[in-house]
Amino acid sequence: MKLLSVRFAALRGTLLVTALYTATLLLTAPTAALAESMHDMHDMQGMQDMPGMNTPAAQPADVITATGVVKNWGAEKVSIAHQAIPQLNWPPMTMQFSLQGYQGQAFAPGQHITFAFKQVTTGYQLVSASTN
């Protein structure tokens, strides 16, 4: 009986190793084949002749222009109630813009201005401003 138990344990271990090996093979073989086929794609002829293939992807405009009313002008930021900005699909709202790097003049609350801004990692930054 003990001999049968030992043989059964050995057989069970062999089956487990075989199952793991088979699963590994099934999971890695398609990946290797796909990588090999993707390697050959750089030689595809005619791709450069397809419309748009040599054109860089459209980038959003770096600087956006809008109009608004100054609500508050501080040392580091300005608050502006701006009109709708269709190119960003924004409704009219009041926003704060960083003044970091801004070289223009300061405006008093209530002044109507045309201003330009850009998105930065910390939010939005005023680039330029002038009275309407």
C-alpha cells in the first residue's frame, strides 16, 4: 500500500510539472510569434505614400486667446471672468491664471481685457493681456 502511495505522489508531481510547462508554452509562444511578425513591419513599402502618414499628429494650440473681465489682480495670480471659449468647448466662467512669467501691465478689477493663456502643469498661465 505504501509503494502505491509513493508511486501515486510521483505521478501527481509529474502531471503537475507537465501541466505547468504546457501552460507556460501556450502563454509565451503566441507572444514570441507576434513579436517576430511586428519586427517585419518597419519594412512595409508604400506607407510613406499614404495620406497623413508623414504628417505629425495635430497638436492643441499652445496659446489660447479669450476676452473677459478682471475680477482680482494679485501678485501671483489673476482672476478673470471670461466669455465662452469655443475652441476648448468651455462655457463662460471665472478662472484663476498664474502670473508666473507674465511681463505685461497689471489691470484693475472691472477692466475688460483680451488675454492669452496656456496650460501648464500647475493649471493655466497668463501669457499676455490688453484692454479691449
